[in-house]
Amino acid sequence: MPAYRSILIAIDLTEEAGLVADRAKVLAGAEHADLHLIHVIEPLSFAYGGDIPMDFSGIQEEIHQQAREQLSRFANEYGIDEEHQHIVLGRPEVEIHALAETLDVDLIVVGSHGRYGLALLMGSTANGVLHGASCDVLAVRVGEVKK
Ligand code: AMP
């Protein structure tokens, strides 16, 4: 079985992100794979666009800037250079799939909260990424099991 060549780590920039990246880093080391990081920013207009008549562009730019700084600090800890750090605007699962295809990675690594009940029905990013991915997906269990 061929080793993974290129791995995309999906990072939500919470304190759990380290668990996901740690696992990917170990795997990449063993398989001599390239590592990429993606963080997706959901446009404020997705959540509030229709309800609040205001221009979000200033706040959106501020969020973007902060995310870029956070991702850059995070990436430095893992020795991932700037060209392998990706910040994208959109829906996480959609953008993660799109970048995985563009970069032609053969593994996506995400965190998974192992939800139950209603939370499970509502879905998670890990589920969304798994369904429709054209490469392997590794779901790293993070946080407590949510019932
Ligand atoms: P969730 O269960 O939906 O909170 O998300 C679990 C995992 O999905 C996280 O550990 C990340 O791997 C990924 N994820 C969630 N949100 C984002 C985001 N905005 N950008 C990139 N990855 C994300």
C-alpha cells in the first residue's frame, strides 16, 4: 500500500486543534508526507445577512486578519511554512473538499467530537467532510463525547 504523499489538516483554531495536528504530524513523519493547514472562515452574511441590514466587510476583514495571525502562530509550532497555510471564506466542508482536490492531497485530517442524539442529527464538520471526499479522511477524536 503506497504511503500518503500529502495531508490536509482542517483546523478550527480552538484549543482542540493541536490534537488534530499532532496526529497528522506523527502520520506525516512516518509516511514522509507534505502537510497543509486549512482554516475556513464562515462569512457573517451566512448567519446574519438576511436579518441585519448592515455592512459586515470591516468586521469580516478584522476576523480574517486575526485568523491569519492565529493560523500562522499555529503553523510555526508545526514547522508548516506560509505557502502551506490556507485561509478560505465559505462553508467548512465545501472549502475543505475544494482545497483537497486543488492540492491533490490523499488524506484529510479532521477532529471529531463523537456526538450522540440531537447533536449527531444536526451533523458535524467531520461528517460533512467524510461524505463526498474523494480521498481518505481521518477523524481524530477530540473533546468529550457530547450526548
Ligand atoms: P465540529 O465537530 O463541527 O465542531 O468540527 C470538528 C472538526 O472539524 C474540527 O476539529 C476541524 O478539524 C474541523 N473544522 C470545524 N470548523 C472548521 C473550520 N472553520 N475550518 C477548518 N476546519 C474546521
